[in-house]
Amino acid sequence: AADGWTGDRFALMGRGDQTAVVVSTRWDTLADVREWLDAYREALQARYGASLRMLADAPDRIAWETPDGVQILRADATSTFLAIAPTEQEATRLEQALAGAPLAAAPSSGR
């Protein structure tokens, strides 16, 4: 699923004992983005199994509740954005805060 990956950026945030992560990725083509979305979906299913709960499932936005928190994965052309936070409200706030920001990724090294 990493074929077509051209770079990424991430941020780790914390407040007290809570942690949130945001990751943006850039891909060569829309097909590469779709492959990444499918692979991520399969990885979460393999990790969490029956404890994984789907909150939203649209072509450009998928959201899950896991025993570890909430994950929202959004696609925008050849970029993706992933928010991982303790609650759905916090993950959605991260998504909304970055909705207007470009999902541009840092240039990859050596590709």
C-alpha cells in the first residue's frame, strides 16, 4: 500500500494524560490514495476485530471507534488526513481545525 507514497507530516499532541495524533500523507494518484484507505481499513479490522465500530463510511471520509479512541481518515484528491484522539468530539475538532488547511506533505526523501 506504500507504492505511490510521496511524503507525510505528523503532529503528536498531549494534554494531561491524553494524546492525539494527526497525520497527513501525499500520494502520486487517486488510485494510490484508495489503496492506502483500503489497507488502513484492513489493518484496523485486523488489529481490533469485533471491538472496532464504524462511525462513518463515505468514499472520502471514514471514522472508527476503537478501544483506544476514535480515528477519522479523510481523503482529498491525492492527500489524506488521519486524526486519532481519545473521543469522537476531539477527533472531529482536529479534523475541522485542519479542514481548511492544505494536506500537503513534506517532500519524501530519496523517492
